[in-house]
Amino acid sequence: MQATPECPAEYPGWREYRQLLTQRFGFVSPNEPLERWYAWRGHALHIDLHEPEGPARGTLVLVHGAGGHGRLLAPLGMLATSLGWRAIAPDLPGYGVTRCAPGVQADYRDWPECIAGIVREQAGPVVIMGLSVGGMTALRASQLAGNAVGVIATTLVDLCNAGHFVGAARHRWLTRFSLTLMRHMPWAIDGLPFRLDWVTPLAAMSTDPAMREWFRHDSLIGRRTVRGRFFRSLHEYRPNQADLALPCPLLLAHPGADEWTPLAMSEPTFDAIPGPKRLRVLSGGSHMPSEPEAWAELSEEVGTFLRQSESRLN
């Protein structure tokens, strides 16, 4: 990973987001994340790197969803460093300030493979943590990587399921029509531009009115345009490993008041996963659980899980 003089932290959305985190939820960011570029299959991935004081106990790889980017996960990066862990938060292809390879459209099939590649490069204990769509991405990446010692997810919604794909969309009638195009005219939908605030219910990201408005209007989130190919590949994704068996323990810390993807949408996946797993329903947490009670519970669960993960390589 190479350092860069360019500083996406200077885009106005980051300053506004940091202020909202502090004013509305009490988060204080003592340090800016370090920024790196990571070359992967012709893409220039932007990565936020959160380093603890002293040697890292392990690495937490943070995976954003289909309505965000790595910088949104800064509070989790701060949590990791407070526990002595390093955190890596990439902007996956098509999102954030990552630059896709020339002539290449963002394709969800790259996401699990990209995360798996990052995970394989880490020494010591590695845990993958995904929010929203990032939960399933983390799960599939752990199967590909082979060296992760744990997976944490806030949701495990399988968007290959047509009902879940429609249920997670903002306009269900439009999404049903899009599914028909995907089946019969994929070439017609692949190039269509979709602004994220048109197709995703970003107001459900938070219970805080100011934060909801920020999500809807930020240039890298609500106003970002994503081509239809990404959403088609997300729905049609077929993993190399068909079953849900994981090489490591799983923690599902699901927001209890998630209006976007309620617990009932994650339960079928969670129930089908064999092996060691734990479900914690966070009190009153929205899709991105920054609310004080939910955040305290999430922090407790993540801290316990990471401490347990340290011992798995000892």
C-alpha cells in the first residue's frame, strides 16, 4: 500500500460527517486516518488505515455497504485502535474515491475477492467486519481468504434472494421492473446510471434527522451515481463456495431498529451457518448503529470478539 499526497479527507463531506458524529453522537476523532492506495486488478483502491499506539494486536478489515465508503466506518476504526488493533477500510470498486481500471464498470463480484486479497496480506490475527451489504461480503471473503480468524456483521441479507433485493430497495415497483430487465435484457440495465438516493432508502441509515439529510445529499453517498451493472451483479452473484460454512467464528450484531434491513431479513442466512456463531440484537440501533445505547453494545461485542480472536493464533 502506497502513501499519497492527495487527501480525500479534505472533501467537504468528511468535515460535515465528522462534525455530525461529534455533535449528535459524541464521537471524537483524535487523529485523521492514514491514507494509502492499493493496486488491485487495475483499480486504484483508496484505503483508510487506522493505526494503534504500539504494536498492533491484530487487523480488523472493515467492509462498507452499497451506500457508503470506507471513511463512513471511521468510528469503527477508532474503536479498533482503542483496543490495540489496526483497522483497514477500503473504498471498494465503484465507491468512494477509488479509481476503477480504465473502461471497467464496477462489478460486485470483485468485492469479496478484493477483501480476501487484502486479508491474505495481513500478518497475525485478522477479523473481517462488514456493515449492510458488507456483512455478506465479509462472509464470502472469509471463505475465499482462508486466514481470517473471525467475521463480524451487522446484517446478513442475501440480495441474491429476489424478495430481499426488492425489500431493500427504496422503490419496490421500480426494482421489480429492474429484475425483469436483468433477466431478459441485462445489456439494457448495465449502463443505466442510478443515483443512490433514488434507489436506496438512505433516510433509514440513521434515526438522527441531520445525519439522514447528510446521507441523502453527500456527493459520495446520496448523490453518487452507480451503474446498473453493479446492482445486477450484486443480485446475480454466485459464490465459489455454495454453502455458508465459515472457517472461523461469526458475530452478528444486528441493529434492533433497522428499518432498511430488519432482523427477519438476516435470520435465514444466520440460521443456515453451521459452526460457532453469536447473535446480539442491538437496542434501538438504526441501519448504521451510531445511537448511544446501540453503539455501546456494539463496542462491547466487538471488543469481546477481538480479544477472543487474539487467542486463536496463540
